[in-house]
Amino acid sequence: MNRRGFTIVELLIVIALMGILLTLSVVNLHSTQVNSRDTKRKTDLDTIAAQLEIFYKSGTDGSSTLGRYPSTVELNSSTNIQANLRDADLKSFTPPGVASADVGFVAATNNLQGGTSVQPTPTTATYIYQPLQQDETLCTTATQMCTKFNLYAKMESDGSIYMKTSKNQ
């Protein structure tokens, strides 16, 4: 008997192998995307910190107050971010998957330092900005002298909190 084609068993083995390979590739793709978003979070905090250091050294246009960081009220909206931080790219203030910096860049509401202590608690969809005065109290008004800051972001891959501090700690 002269037959052409594959048997049912051969087809099932090929389909099973293709399914396994597809599953492995999807899992690998997901972890690659998570790592990419975490890398963006770290890069964003580094970029924001650099912008804050520029503010510390040069203030804003027309400002005579140097040697301080912006308070929470000075960075509470995308408009204020652009007004106070020269050449700031709002994309850096916007976590991956968030529509705008107004939602993703959030001011701290307490002066407790550390990833689990700061309020609100950082999430994968928020960056937390915590400016502090010399006595470790939170800077909430533009007249206060903010001498240091902390930035927080939650990593998606392992749930850890990434913290970036000012150079002038």
C-alpha cells in the first residue's frame, strides 16, 4: 500500500511541540516586557532627579532663591512641572501605562523615608516625590527651604521599591 501524508500520531506530536514552544515564548515575552517597564521606571527617576538637581543649582527663570529643591506644591501638576523645571520632558514624569504626569507623579503626604513608610505607598502606576527640609519635615509650600528629596517607584518584576535620593543628602 502506497500512502502519502502524516499519521494522526505524528500530527498530534507536532501540534503538542508547537504548543509548548508557543507557551515558552509568551512567558519569555511577558518577563521581557516587565523588565523593560522596570528599566523605564529607573531611568525616569534618574531623569527627574537630574532635573531637580538643575533646579537646585539654578532655580527658575527670574528666581533668586538657589540651593533648594521644589516643594510639593511647585510640582503638583504638569503645568507646574514645566514652569519650574526647565526643559522637563513630561514623559519622564509619567510611569509606563499611565496617561499623564498629573496622575502618575504624586507628592508624598508624610516625611517618613523608605519605600514602605512613605505615603502614599508607591505603586507601579505612580512615582512619589518627597521633598524634605533640613529638619526632615515635608516641604509643602514654595516658601519653605527644601534641602533634599527622595523619589520612589515600585518595580513590577519583584515588588521592590526603588528609591532615588538627592545629591545633597
